[in-house]
Amino acid sequence: MLRLDRILFKYYPIAWIAGLSLFYFHIIVILQSIKTLNRKNIKIVPTEIVPIILYISIYLFSLAFNSYGSPLDRIIASAYNLSFWVLGVLTVLVLYHNREEIDYNSLKRGAELLLIIIFISALLCLTGSYNEIKFDSLLAKAINVNSMPQLIVDSTVLKVFTSDWFDGGSSVRNAILSPYATATAAVSIMLFTIITLKSNVKSLEFTIWALITLICVISTFSRLLVALYLLHLLVLYSSELKRSLKIYLIMIFATLCILTFPMLLKAWSEINNLRSGSSAIRFLAYEATYEKAMAENPIFGLGVKDRGVFFIPLGSHSTFLGAFLKTGIFGLLFLITYSVLIIFRFSLEFLRTEVNRCKVRLISILMVMTTFWIFEDIDAAQLLSVCYFFMLGLYTTKREIQ
């Protein structure tokens, strides 16, 4: 029987090699939605996704009415990105209204398979002398995809290692199972959370998977994700403490951040300079995105991401800025509302006297990955997007995770 918890991750490597990742998740989620949802229960939605549904409505409106005159490939790309927000909502609703218990063992095995694949690639990336490695999927071998929109190329010409500039020289980053390396890092952290959802932080199993994940994240050379992963681990360890100790820990952490802010700022500047070229292009793109949105349609946005003069589309590398470009102030406000709601939920779960281990770990990773939205796209990589909304669905589900 088709179930998200049993097959979502398990067969993804096959779909990736075949070049079917472009619509693999669409097929699974839509079929599961047809099986699970009906007219009655689809009207009952968890509070957490209400702002996202409103964001989708603005996105659809802007794409339909404000994208006139944009290149066809940009309209297709924007519609494809929108589809992952829709799939995300459907994933949450399927898990929320699921009549059966979550099959955690099957889910865990699927997550372990993906993380082990990323780990093996990470070891090769960190210990070998490789250049960029990419190859055609089975679909790309069957048809010529070079003349097709970039999103099709990214999903069918598979990247294992991607070239980048780090520490002043050419290097490679681990990008297996994703279109780009940062997405691989984010996926690794979410897979780790699924695998250790019920594990004690003091257990050997938790420690081993934590180290494996750290190696995976480091191999992507993503500064942001290394910091977010360490923050996530800090939350997981501190969540096992008594409530009074948590409050003291928060106070100490906040005080240390204030006192050491100048040093942290200097350290961040030095780290940022290691890849100053890519950082400079990113912030120039941010500035151009803001100026274009403000000049053309700051209320409802443009519906699409224009490529402009950069090799990356305007609005890329920031979910929030991309939302502002595509959906204007209204769409951005709905995403900010969702983010504030996630932070509020995290505060409630983290400071409970009787902590639900699964709930606090899920809301922790949701908070961390929502922070990720500031500097990266959540809807640009298939596995990344579905992983995020699957975690949200697990958090909101009314069923026990067995």
C-alpha cells in the first residue's frame, strides 16, 4: 500500500539516478492525497500551514496576472517552484489526517539509506582529489535536455561534486542527491533528525549519527549550515535538561552572544572573506532583487524570478527575498507570520516541564530550517523542500510515531 512514511525516501536514489526526481515527489504525494483526503477533512487544517496556504494564494495570483511578458522558461520555473509549496501543504494534510500510525521504522530506514549515500560521497569529497563530477541520468541519456529549461537540466544532469571557490582557491563541494551543495547539507541535517527522533542524546547511536552528519555538512562547505547544525545539536542536548536549567541556559547564551558580538562579527567577516567572490555576487543579487521588486510591483510582486544580469535568477539564495520579488509585501508578510508561529511553537515545546522528545526535535529542526530561509531557497531543490514539509507534517500529525 502506498504510504509516504514507507516509500518517500526509500526509492528516491533510484528516481534520482533515473532522472525522475523532477516529478517523483509529485506522483507520490498526489496519489497519497487522493487516497487520504476528502472534501470533509481537507477543510480542517493545522494552524501552522494557514499562512502558507495564504502565501500560495498570493503566489498563484501574481504568477497568473503579473508575469505577462516574462520569458516562458522563467514562468515554467516559477510554476514548478510553486508546485512544491502546494505539495508541502498536501504532505502536511496527509500526515495530519492519516488514520494509521506513522511507520517510524520504515521511515528511519529510508532516511538512513539517504544519509549513508551522502556520507560515502562526503568521505570521497574530503579525502580524494576530485574535480567537479556530474553525469547524465537515464532520462538525460534517452533525450537531449541541454536545450530545455535549466530546472530540467538540473534534475536530469546529476551532480556529485560541484566546483566552487573556498579558501582562496578552487575546490569541490559534496552535492549528491541535490541540485546544489547547500541543499545536500540541509537535507543531511533533516535526515539526521528523523533517524535520531527517538534516540537519547547520550546514546552511542545518537553520537555516531551526529558525527556522520557533521562530516556530511562539512563536505558541502556551507558556512551557514555548519552553524545551524551546531545550533540544532545545542538545542537537542539542552532539551533534555530540567525547565529551570533551560531558562538559565537561555539567559547565559543570550548574555554571551551580546558580550562576544564584536568578536563573532569579526570571525564571520573573516569566514565570509574565504569565499568573498560568491558572497559579493550574492549580496549584489539581493540588492538588485529588492530594487526591482520595489520599482515594479512591491504590493503583489512579479510572479517570477528574472535572471537579470547575474548567472543566478534574481531572488535566489533567499526564500524571503524571493517571496518579496514574486509575491510582494503581502506574500512576504504571510511567510514572516509562519516563521514567527514556528518560533512561538518552539518556545512552548522547549520550555515544557514534560518534554515530548519527538515534538521538541521536530520543532527545533523546523526553526533551524526556517532560519535557513533567510539565505537560501526552500523550493529550489526537490528533496530539500519535501523533507522540510514532511517534518512539519510529522510535527502536526495527530497520530503517534510508532
